[in-house]
Amino acid sequence: MTPIQHRQQELAFDDPDSEGTIAYYNRRAEAYADETAHLDLGEVYDRFLALTPAGPILDAGSGGGRDTLAFLSRNREVDAFDGSAELARVSTERTGVRTQVARFETFETTKRYAGIWACASLLHVAQFELSDAIGRLTNALAANGALFMSFKYGDEQRVERDGRRFTDLNEVSLSMHIHRQARLRFDSMWMFEGDSTAGRTSWLNAIAVRRASTGKKRP
């Protein structure tokens, strides 16, 4: 058993739909990375980076490393993690960035990021755990840091025939999850018609910014 596989085993918990999702990506890691490598998100990168101060970026749910490479090409420091050990391996090989194996539901770090990019990744978290997962990412944001999230547009939680769980959100449900985070300030939300492994898809994108602390230190 490799260290990455051992770490994946440590992170396992009793959630069959999550395990089914990760099993899909472990099984199809190389193919998935190839299928999604060509997607052009240049305008979305620019919108996110315009709100991101200087400092490191975390690619949260990095898949095959496409977005990690995009940020590296823009001269940004990038860390990355993915719940799939095989995708983490592929991302590491393709980007040169050592991609950690971690899940949103248990993610913790002491590092603070100027920006966190969660593109088509939080959508695999169960609805009832989503606010907590966003809170964990908020914990990792530096003051004034930007958090990008994208979800397939809809209003249900579903499991596809391939075993992947999706939590689809609309403007109301995504706004609710963002506003539950007292430390986040909503910035923008917009629809985007783009490709996915399922074909043409309606995406709901949002950016929120971590508020600067206003509390005064005690003397």
C-alpha cells in the first residue's frame, strides 16, 4: 500500500455515496484528467484572480491538475488536494505540485490562502455537510481572500448511474450556504454554460470574500 493509499484509508468514513464517488475517480483518473484538460475557463480565472490578493492559492478538489497548471502559468504559488488518491497522483505527475489526498468533510490546515478555488468539486459533498465544508475552507482563507465555488444548476441531491453523488444548487440554496458563514462576504454569482463529462451543462458559480477582522486586540 502506498503512502497516499494509506492516507486515503485513514480518511474513509461511513458514507457509501462518497465512497462511490471516489471509487469512480480512482477507476477513471487518467481518462477523467484527459477529458477535462481542454476546458477553457480563462474568463473565470480572471474574475477570481481579480479578487485574490497576493499569496498562495489552494486548488480544492484539483482533479487532474488543469486549474493548478493555469494558476502556475499566471505565476501564482499553488497547493492542491483531491479526495481521490489516483487523481492526486495524476495531478502531481502533470503539475509538479505535490497534491495531497484530503476530503472536504475532514479538511484542516494551518496555512492561510489568498484564494481557494473549488471548481466542480464541492458539488460532490452531501447537502447536509456542505455548509460545514464551506466553513472549513473559510477557515483556511486569509483576510480578504477569495473563495470560488461552482455547482451544477438544480435543486436536488442525486447519485448518477456511474456512482457519483452530485449536490445541485440554485441561487437560493447557494446563497443560503454562503450566508451561513459569518466570516464570508458575498461578492458575486453568475450562470455559465459550459462542458462537463456529461456534455453541455448549466453551472452556477459564486465568489465570496473572507471579511477582514475588525476585532481589537486586548492590550
